[in-house]
Amino acid sequence: MSGHGDELLSRYTDSLLGVFGTPQKVLVRGSGVTVWDADGREYLDLLAGIAVNALGHAHPGLTRAVAEQLNTLGHISNFFTSPTQIGLAEKLLELAQAPSGSKAFFTNSGTEANEAAFKLARRHGGGSRPRIIALEHGFHGRTMGALAMTHKHSYREPFEPLPGGVEWVPAGDAEALRAAVDETVAAVIIEPVQGEAGVRGHPAGYLEQAREITRAAGALLIFDEVQTGVGRTGTWFASASAQSAAVIPDAMTLAKGLGGGFPIGAMLTFGEHTSSLLNPGQHGTTFGGNPAATAAALATLEVIDSQNLLAHVREVSAYARVRLEELDFVTEVRAHGLLIGLEIAAGAASTPAPAMVAAALEAGFIINATGPTTLRLAPPLIITTEQIQRFIDALPEIHRRSTS
């Protein structure tokens, strides 16, 4: 890196809290699937801000919608509402096939959406249902309630005591879930695909079984689709795959790709009972559902729909899976649309993935490691097969350089 980027990173270290460590680069501009750093170097963005920039960078439809909205109303507080807030709620409930009586609550992020879901579960359970069941290796956020449902001990331990009552069962094990869920359980929370765990889905039929188990016990079923929702997996929601009918939960949380890069999250509540659990004054947010954020989300949904990006995601995903599986150092490809986990053979290097992330960056590709042998790709939904092939062509040399 030449001087300008170094100088900016030094200023970053001097002025920002070090919870993220030192950033890899200073990015200054983006267009489509490409970004540039402060020293003029170009990168193919295969992470999209961790599954956020669904339409890539500087998409004209998104930037126009936000600019036009900011020209009228940017923020109004939730003492008032706006046409974009109402329209987005209606659109999301339609896409989620939500039954009559369903509602939407808007937040600014995924962890805030999961905080709302945690409070929803508490209201459903009361004193008679003190338990919440989450899955091993699940990740739901870093604020205190969401963190309490996150499995990784190293994330939770520094901040204990956390809100109590959360228990974990093995992911994808329907019988373990059945054994754990009874009339003392308020809710079960599940990521249809566990992103931070390395892009790991569940066995066929597992979500349907979770629906049956929770319904029988009177517990809420909550789907965390923060990373997987809004077209990321090639359907609007991962819980409604292209191969099977949608599993309708009692609540669903969304964020990341929903605003195409503009901060927004949502909790959808399904049916009249769940939608009546939180009453006026029991939850809120100052910025949630503001006109600019909801305009951005509406524009993102419109582009995904009008450009047929769901089918495009499935096509590019199928192509990438086949080509990645041909690489001899890739031992497994877990492709859920354009959320892709690659398992890398350890070989002489017991932790090849972090080194490959660094080597990929130097080669002009932004990727991510979720574990010592696991790479994650989550590119913009607009990426082409030609662009992803550029990365696949470069991957053998990236692997060689990082493991030699």
C-alpha cells in the first residue's frame, strides 16, 4: 500500500475504537461489483459488505430513490409515518406470504431485529415459558439479547451475565429439538442457513419439522433471515426454497440486503396472536423505518423483481458450484444461492483460509473466512458468471501463494 492509504489507516487507529482491529484497506469508491481503495487499486467485491450490497455499489435505481426521498423527508420519528414505510411493510408481508393479521416492525440492523424478536418471545412466554431454544453454532448479533442467543462462547463470555433462559440444541437435529421443546419454551430461533458457521444449511424437512414441533408445544418459531433473506439464496427467503413450499414461522427477522446498503432491518410477525404481543410503549426505535431507509428497501426489492435477479442468483450459483468443485484443494462447496461456503484442504497449513483471504485481497478479490478452513463468498446479486469466473481462475494461484 502506498502512502495515502497508510496515512488514513494511521488516522483510523488514532480515532476509532479498535473493536474491528485494523481495517484491511481504505475503500473510497464503488461501481457495480467493483470497488477501489485510497491508493487507486481495484478489487472485485465478492463479499458485498457481508451480504449487504445486494445491488452492488452505486446502483442508479437505489441512489436515485434515496436522493429523491432525502429531497422531501429523510427522518420524521415514529410519532408519524410515511408512504414508503407503509408500502414497504405491505410489500414484505406479501412476499413472505403472511396470513391476515400479520405486521412489520422496522429497525436499523439485524441485531436490533433479533432484539425485537427476543422481546416478542418474552411477551409470548411470560413467567410460564421462561426458555428460548437456539441452535449450536448460530449467530444472531452482538447486542445483549441477540448475543444471549448466539452460540459462540468467546463472543458471549466477556459480557456475562447475559439475559437468561437460552438453551442450545445441535443444528439440524430434529429429534434433539423435539426433546427440548415443551410447554415451558417460549420460542425457537433458527437461521435457515447458518452464515457465520460457514454457510451451513439443514437436512431436508428440518424446517417443516421445527414448525410442527413448535406448533404442538405452543412455542413461537422465529426465523433469522438477516443474512439469507431478500434474494440472497435465490428465493425471497431461504425458508421458502425453490424446491419446496414456504414454511411460515411466527416471526422473521431481516436486515443486510434489505436496504441494498442503506441501514435497515425488520421483524415480521405472522398472524394476529404474534402481532398483538408487543403493545404501544413496549418497544421502539428512533430511526427505524424512516422514509429514506424504507425508500431504499422498496427500490432494492423493485430492482430484484424487475431484473429477475432471483433466477439470476440461482443460475450463477449453480455455475459457481460446479466450477469450484473442480478445484482439487476445495473439499466441499456449500452453495445456497450467492451465499457460498468453501471448505479448503488443510494440507501443510492447518489454517489456510485466513491466509487465502489476505492473498486474495492482494490479487484484487475481497472474500472472507468464517473459520480456519472455511471461506465465505456473498457477492452482490448482480454478479455475472464471467466475473465470478475471474475469481475461480485466480483461486489456484491464491491457494498456492498462501500455503507455500
